[in-house]
Amino acid sequence: MGVEIELLEQLKSALEVIQTIMEKLEMNAFGRLKVESTITNYSARVDDKSVQKVTFVGLAIPSDTISESEPIWRLIRIDETTSVTKVEYADGDLDFDNVWANRLTLNYG
């Protein structure tokens, strides 16, 4: 029961971050999503073009340089390919240890 409560708390936290990101999303002049560079003290990236009905969200703690090829990212995959939307994390955890550039090939859970 304790593990389930912990998982629910992690999911709630992640959903709050996603909700904050989704509230900040805007369309730019080219019809593509743009995100403010810092959301709730995170630098963020959103990719909703690489895979149909799948959105990748990357969060990194802001620094002087944010590299998409460094393992500094918390990656979230929002899968809407079925009737049930799945929210999954790279490596199945919320750690800031993934590479944004590798988001399409990582394991999510």
C-alpha cells in the first residue's frame, strides 16, 4: 500500500508539472507549439511532432547553458494513441538524468 501511495504522489506531482506546462503552451506564427523558456523554475522543451499523438516533455533545471545532448533532463512521454492517455517517464523515474536528444529511443514506464 505504501508503494502505491508513493507512486500516486509522484504521478500527482508530474501531472501538476504537465498541467503548468500545458497552461503555458502557445502557438507561434507557424502553428507550432512554443513554450516559455522557464516554467516553474524549469527550462522546458516540448516535442509533439516526432510521433503522431505522442508528446514528449523535457524539463531541466535552468543553468547558463542548456544542452539537449547532456544527461540533465527529466523526460515525460504523453501517449494519446489509445482511448486511455498514458503519462510515462524515461527510465520509469523522475530523475534529471536523461538526454533530450535521445527522447525517441528511451524506455518509458
